[in-house]
Amino acid sequence: MKATKNQKAFTLLELLVVMAIMALLVGLGLRTFGSVQQKSRDGRRKQDIQSISKALELYYNDYKHYPYASAGKILGCGENAAEECEWGDVWQNTTNQTLYMAKMPLDPGGSQYFYLADAQGQTFRLFAYLENLEDDAVVKNVDGEPAYYSGTSCRIIDYVLTANTCNYIVMSSNTTTAPNVVDSW
């Protein structure tokens, strides 16, 4: 079958231009989608930390001190509330059946929350790693760049919980100072 002069078709150049435009639009869409997912996980982290903070206040009302800390975990589970609470498990004193949280939150991105309390249990600090480093809640160094809190471990890098990677904090209402900030990890 021979082509006639009245037949219309796309040239190779026109097809390449259309494919390039489509690839650009898909790339922008995927980037925006990834950013939205990060912000969603960060919002969840903030909610989780606030929920844990409220449960810590309930614990304080019962014991007149916040639970002690062990390697970033809360010591307030099990018999006489003396065992480590595992993230993702129930937070309960099994001696008197006091339930503080039906399930300790897990970080939605695979990182880990980090808990610190002073030696007397009168103050606490809860940490998380926010992925969106442009979030206003992320700690900043003196130059206004994203930084991290020293002595904390929130982020898992290459399957290892990595030091100095927490960049978001919630403190007990009677805590006035945040821990030291490090510029990089």
C-alpha cells in the first residue's frame, strides 16, 4: 500500500519531543509524590511523639517521676514497670495492670524513636528523625542549617542504628534546655 500526499503522520522529531515532555512530567510528579510521602511520615512522627508524651505524663501522675531510660527506650513496662518497653509493643505495668499505651508507636519510615530522662526521673526528652530537613521543627545549627542532637540515635543507616541522627524533640513541660546540637553525623 502506497502512502498518498493526503495521509498525515507524526515525524520522528515530533514523537521525541512528546516523549521528552511526558518524561519530564512523570519525573516531576514522582518527585512531588515522594515529598508528600516524606511530609506525611513526618506528620505521623510528630503525632506519635505527642502521644508518647501524654502517656509519660500519665505515668508521672502515678509514680511522681517519669520512667527511666535505657539505650533510648522507656523503662516502664512489665512487672513493677521496671522493664524496657519495646517500640511497637504494649506499654503496661503488669503488676497492677495499668495500661499506658495499647501499642507503643513505631517510626513509619523504619527509623526509631529515642527517649531520655534525667537520673531522678523529673524531666524527659523524646526524639525522632524527620526526613524533610526543611521542616521548621528540625533543629538548626548556628548557621540555620539542619543539624542533629548529640547523644541520640534515631536513624537506621545500612541496618545500623546510627548515633547523632535525631533532629526533632519534644520535652517535658518542666524542661528548659535542649541537648547539644551537632552540625553533621
